[in-house]
Amino acid sequence: MSKGTYQVFWTQTAQQDLRKIIAYISADSETQATKVYSAIKQKADNLQQMPLQGRIVPELSYYGILIYRELIYQPWRIIYRTEDNKVWVLAVIDSRRNVEDILLDRFV
């Protein structure tokens, strides 16, 4: 691993979130499900080079919690945090839901 490169890890919760999203989409369109899966995984993989590219999660920032960041792939929010040379993908959440309740339940 070269200097400036981070390893990206997916927590079980984030993997489960993504599996549920893909299962839901594939009920309508396998092609669309594959496209969304690839796009979300690619967004997360991009964190290897630029781990701080995402914004601090606004709903958590309000409570003074600044360690979580997010990338957006509409309508999904990819929530992650960095630690040393690692990026932990923690959740993939549909932004059309009440995201604040979900985040506070999981991260506070």
C-alpha cells in the first residue's frame, strides 16, 4: 500500500444496508440494481485516495459529532469514518427516510 492510500472496509451493517437496497431495486430491474451497486461501491473505493472528500454528516454535526462523513449517490448516503489509514463504511441510508432518527439510533 503506497503512502496516502487508505484501505476501505465495509462493516456488516453497511453490507446489509447495501444488500437490502440492491434486493429492493432488483425486484424491478436487475440492470438498474447492478448499476447502483457498482456506483455505490466505486464511490466508496474512491475513498482510498481521498478519504476526506465527503462532508461531515450534518445531522450528527448538530450534536457536536464530527467524526462521521458521507458521500452522496442520490438518493443514498454512504456514511463512513476514517481511522489511521483505514476507511470504515458504516451505513448506506436512503435519504428519503428520516435519516436523523436512523443516524442517532446507530451512532449516538
